[in-house]
Amino acid sequence: MNTTDSSAPSPAQLLEHALTAAHAAAEYLRGLDRDDLSREYKTSSHDIVTEHDRRSEEIIVSELRRLLPTARIVGEEGGERPAAEHSGPGQVSFYVDPIDGTSNFAAGLPLFCISIGVTIGDELVAGVIDAPVLGQVFAAADGPATLNGREITPRETRPAPDALVLSGYPGQRTGSRFPEYAANAVRTLEDSVSAVRHLGSAALELAYVAAGWADATALTAINSWDVAAGFHIVRRAGGSLRTWPGEKADERPDHLQPAYVACTGQGRLEVLDALQDELQALRVRSRASAL
């Protein structure tokens, strides 16, 4: 994909649009009294939503529509919104998670964020992760990744015995479907690395890996709005990323793949890659037996 197509804004301009929209939502979220928030359940008690998720997304969509009416917007709460105006070649898409870490948000914890990833065609070109209460804004376009405007300095991934992993791997959905694999994976990971911590926000985990505060993060089932910004920021910070297609073994771009391992440096944490390889093989066999 040619991201220099004159019919589309530059990655830097698209990042500015994403930063503006994220800031508007962050201001709203910072002003809330989060005591006794009401919540609703989408698919289960592990998947909740509040009225503020919806309002935050409305704020972001309104800002992006004002700034770039030709953009397509894919949001966690509102789904896909086609371009308000004819877009022509080089379709710009914004992938929006208005509150990543809703359970943390609803409980009063500060570990939640706004995540906006930007593509031209299928290529990620910009991303912002804004943690309103923590005062942390991670961002990247076609230059270095930054934290609060300062360039993130990359570092190497530590060897497994010294590595810190941020993840709830393999996650509740995978654990329900493949319980034996899940039990073995948890034990294998915990025995192989120095520590495993689960923040409850995929976007923040990716941002912290990009910053070099952890060595790796991984999930087995995720949505594009959770990871689009984080994938781009990790790469622009000098990190590495590998994805797996799950049961749909097709050639989708990374931010549309359900499983991933991201590392803070170019070196890989092989135990996580091997666990994802094992799970991918299980998924393929399960799909084949169902046909």
C-alpha cells in the first residue's frame, strides 16, 4: 500500500486527528465520578460495557467525522461506520476502542485507556493509546514511537528466565474451549519466565511492552480495535510482532488476526511463540474434525 498517496492525509496528520479525538474522550473520562458505575453484560460477565464506553466512542467518532469525513470508523461499541463522504483510493480507517479495560474502569482502577489505530488501505500507519488517569499518551506515525512526546528508546528482549510477561494468557475463551491446553500453557509460561502479570487491558500491555517496561505480551483471541494502535506503536518503538490466524487460515493483515505475541525487542520470547504454534495446530485440527 502506498501511504504517500496524495489523496490521503499523511501518517503524521492522521496521528494528529487520532490524538485530538483521544484527548477529547480522555477529558470526558477524567471528569467522571466512577463510584457505583452501572454496568451491562455483552456476552458474559467477562465482557462488560458501561454508558461511558458508548459516550466515549460517540465523542471520538464526532471528532474524527469533523476532522476527516472521508474516513471509515470501526468501533467496539458501534461497529463499522462507512465514510461519511466518498473516500476514493487509499481508504483511511480508524479502529477505536473507547475504553480498553472496562472492568478496571468500572471498578475504579486507573488501568484503562483509549486506543485508536489508523490504517491506509490494510496498512497500519498511526496509533495512539491514551491512559487518562495515568497521564500516559503513547503515540506513533511514521517516525519513532513516543510517550508524552518523548521518544521511546528500544531495548532488547530479555532471555526467558529474566523476562516479565504482561498477559492473562491464554484467556477465558481459549480456556473454556481447550481446557487441557490452557492448564498446561499457564504452567509452562509461569515456569519459563521470571513473572507474569495481567493488566486487564491489551492496549496498555502492548504500550508497556513498547516502552520496554515488560518483555512480551500475548493473547489468543482479540479484536482489531484492541490491538491496532498497540501493534503500530510496538513496531515503531523497535519491537517485534508475530500473529496467528486462528481457525480462519487466510492472509489478513496483522491487526485483523486473533492471536499474537509482541516483544519489546527484535529477539523473540520463544516459549510464547511455541505456545501459540501449539494452539494454532489445535484450532486447525478442531476445525477439520467439524467439517
